[in-house]
Amino acid sequence: MKKAITLILLGLLLLSLTPMVHLVKSATVPEYASITGVSLGLKDKAVLGPFEIQFIDVDMYWSRLSFQVNGPDGEKLYVVGQGESFVYPSADNQYLNVSVTWIRSDTKTVLLEIQSPLQKLLSGHSLNVGESVTLPEGFPQISIKLTSASDTQATFLVTLPYGETQTLVITEGAGGSVRYKLGDVYSYSNYVYIQLLNTTSDGPAVVDVYVPRVASTDFKIIREGEETTPSTTPVETVLVYNDILYVNEKLPITVDNTTYYVKLLSTIPDVAKVEIFKGDQSLGTMFLEVGDVPKDAPSAPLKLSVQSVEPDYKRAIIRIYAPVGAQVTPILRQANVIAKIDATPKEILLNDNLVVVINVENLGRGDAYDVSVAAPIPSDFELVSMTKTWNLKTLPAFTNMPALIYVLKPTKVGEFDIGKAMVTFYDEQSLETGQKRTVYSSVLTGIKVYNIPDIDVTAVAYNGTWGNYVTANVGDTVSVKFTLKAADGNPDYEFIQNATLVLSLPSSVDGPTEVDVGTIKAGETKTVQVDLKVLKENLTSIRAILLYADPLGGEHRTEFGNLVTINSIPPKVIVKEVPVYPSSEELPKYIDQVLANMSDPAPVAEKIEAIAARYNPTTNIWKGVGIVFIILTAVFAGLTYRYWSESEKLREKLERKKHRRPGGLPKKAEEEQKSSEIVEL
């Protein structure tokens, strides 16, 4: 029997040490998180964070009860009975919903349920198996870990700050909640509610996480007489601060030689949680919601409200009201300015422009002032754009300057470093010292500049001899040699590639029309040769087009016109008489020679006389007779000259024969030839 009891006790002990496992299938998100069974006697009060709920009065029958609630929205009174509830501060702006669950007149106590509406803290958060998420700063450090997942459900291990763990097995579309212990007596049920939106066996689980609007875990019951609150006289306040406050920053406000601090604990959409300090002593926390009126700070002569909340940057614009004469010590924040420089593209041709882009961003919490950006310009580039510096009056925290763009043109080929962009500025800290801060971007390196060298193409043909003009017969094979020469330069950065020589061949010759050349670098000469067969007679011109790619792959073409001529037409002799007319000065002599060479010049002379008579100023018959006489004389003289000329030719021929070399004609034959010549004369 003792052994059985021992085993039972051991089992109960192990059960108590095993984490709680809840299988949850409910798809409805609860409306509230709640603290139940709160027992208050007359004049007692329950305190949850910055909210106080005090039981202040009751009627003689213990049927109607009076409660006073103090909170950020001020003091409010409520009269309710058993089973009734009230909300603070209003039905459309609930922080608390308090229900009277039981009135015990015998013990002069009431039992309350204090509720706070749930609000979404994390939306659509993805978790892979083994990953965990912790609630943001300002909330209890509750860890939610995904331990397993399937296509229908997921298992979460929730670890609470005080060491307790709870396991939730949640079906897709449903949710599960975790309670939070508030000391030894009370607990905050539904304090964390996890709704499983989607789950897969090989992918992440997607969840929404809810927490109460009043998420404070500082809960206590203050019995009558345990605490006295000194009466305070309302003090007129003025706006002393209306600016940004970041999470974990403490803003000092000095009132009558007492320094209070406002610390921003956390931010969620439209809500900021702050904590008030007096020196090092915490006076309590407050929830500030966008649009609310200024709220009294707990136990401090301050009023606070929030104008806007930016959870992504963990900051909010807080308005603080304090008595006249209060002093706010500003928080000096440091700007974190970074600069980046890049170029597009990083490989260009010599005649192209290099577009350089500088981006400047402030990643710090402090603003940057009098920002100046200087662009680097290396010695082998020229500035094409109008400016190389930019100035900006203020660069707020977490903002970018517009992209700064400038254009450079290279002056030579090669690989270059552009350099660093330089940014100078003040921030709130350096304004105190008066010295500008300077930051640099990384070095922009690896800019490559290429060029296309000038290409000269010449050609010669061979059909017995080399030349750019050759003759050939139909059926001959003519060799044509092309020489491609690139101008001098840097062969690593000046070249053409994938070059092809395209030949324009007429139908009179046959041969290859494309000749592969490949790559030609600066200073390099390449020779290619083709054989062309002559098919028919023609004067054939060989033209060429060079197709190639530049170092960056761009396609180009250059036409070189007629490089070689092949003439396959046989030569022909054409004789053609071309009349030549004498000039006016030569005409008389020409007429004289013509008439002298004629056998009967008289008819022609008469025609010439008739023509000449028309151009004489007067008609004189004797003059005409004289002209005829002159013409006849000229004709006779011409005949005489001809006779004399023929005689001289014969005499010269006879003289040459007298001096003939030995071995000539026989003497008899020679005498016969001489006699025939005499007869002919």
C-alpha cells in the first residue's frame, strides 16, 4: 500500500514538472485578456500598471457599489450592481472592462473580473521549425518557438520570463492562448494569444500574435491604510517638448530642481508605451495612443500624449507638458551617414560616357546638417556634367538623399579607379564641438575603357605578277591576298573581334564570299588569301566589307570599295579617223598645201575664191583676177616643190646604196635595180 501511494505521488510530481500541452481547435479570437477573482474590501484598490480601481462606497443593502478609476485619461466614477460592468475611459476607447461577479455582504467584499481588450502585436509573422520570436521591448520577454509543423497543425513552445513553459498544439485557422502569472494569487489569462493562419510540413508557419491593450504585468492589491496618497494641487502646464523619442531613450525634464525622465519602452502601430522616472525611481508606465488628449503622468507634474508612432524605426513623436519654468535637456543624437558610389556600365568604349551614381543615406537616429557631397574625378577622365558637388541643408534620420548622378568621359584606354565620394556634415553632437564630420564611400574600381583601332584593308591579285590590276583569261585562277592592319595602340584594350571579310563578287568570277579574320589587336597585321576563278570576260572589280565586333560585343561594318580589278576582256585594235581643222592663222598655209597636192586644183580654187569674195569689203575684178593668179602661182609652186622633194628623196636613196655593206646584192642585180629606179624617175 505504501508503495502504491509512493508511486501515485511520484506520478503526480512528474506530471507537475511536465510542460502543459493544450490542443486547440477554436477559430475565434477572444475579445479580452482577464484577471479573475479580484477581491476588494471597502476603500481597497487594485492597481494594474498605471490604472487604479478603488472600491470607494456601497449602499446600506450592499446592492449598489461605487468605484473610482484613475488612469492616463484622468479620474472617473462608476456605480454598478452585481452582474454589471463598466469600461474605462469609454466604450469606444476601452483600456479596461471591469465586471462585478459577486457581492459578499457578510465579508464586506466584492469579487471583480478585470479585462483588457486584445490587440494584434505581430501580424503575419513567419516561423520555420526551430525558430522563435520574442515579444518586443516594453513587453515581458515571452518567447514563442515553433517545434513542429504539418499541413494541418503546428506545435509551439511558449517560454515565460519566470521560467514556466506551455506547449500549444494549434490547428490551422484556430488559435491558442497562454496565461501570465501575476504573483502567487492572480494570473492574466489570454495574455498571449497565437492564431495560426497557415502551416505546411515543409514551409513556415504564419501566425498573428495578440496581447492585451493594458499589457502591464505589475498587478497588486492595496488594502485600506497601507498607502496614503498626498493631495496634489493642479498645476498649469505648458508644452515643453514636441519631438522624436526613440525606444530606450530617457528624456530629462527638470521641474523645481527635481529631474524626471520619460523613457520610451516600446512602439506598436498608433500606441507608444512610456515609463516615468524620478531620478532612478520608476513612477509607473503609460500607454499613449495617437489621437488621445494629454494624460497625467503617474506621480509626476507632467502630461504626455503621442502625435505619431513609427514602429519600423522604434520611435514616436512625444508631446510633453510641464509646469512653467521646466527645463528639457535635449538628447544629442549621432547621425550615421554612409555613402555608396557605383557606375553603369563598368566597361565602356573610349567615345562613350561613364555615368556615376552616388547614394547618401543617414542610418542614424540623429539628423545631419549642412551636408556636402564631393564626387571624385580621376585624371584620365573629363567631367561632362555641370557639377561635381552637391549640398543639402538637412538630412533627417533614416532618410536618403536623391541619387547624385554625374557623367565622365574617358581620355585614354585602360583599367581605372574612379576613387571615393566624400561627405562632410554636422550632427547634433558635432554641432556642440563645431567640427564637421567626414565620411568616405568605398573606392569605385575596375572601370575598363576600350577602343576600336583604325583598320586599313588593302589587296593585291596574282596571275603571274602581283598587283591591284591584273589581266586574266577565262578559266584562269587568280589569287587575291588581303592585308588588314590595325593602327598602333594598347593591344589589351584596343582590338576588334569576330571579324569577317565579306567579298562582293560579280558573276564573272567564282570563289568564297566570306573570309574569317578573327581578332585583330592594335599594331597587328593579318593577311588572308582566296583563289578566284574567272568564269567569263569582264572588267571585274572586287569590293569588300569588314564585319566585326568591338571589345564590348557591339557589331560594326566598314565598306572598303574597290580593292582589286581583274580584266578578262581580250585586247582589240580600233582605228578611227578624227578630223583635225587648222586654226585661222594656219588656214592659208593649209589651203596652199592642199591645192599643191591636187592634180587638178582649179575647181577647188574657184570655190575658195567665191567664198573669199563674200567677205571682201569691195568688189574688184582685177583683184579677183589677181587672187586667181596668186592661187595658180601657188599651185605651180606647190607642184614644183613636190618635184623637187621627190628628186631629193631619190638622190638620198642612191647615196645610201653607194655605201652598202659587203655581202649585198650582185653587181648585175644592183645595176638592174638602179636602172629601174632611173626609169621610174
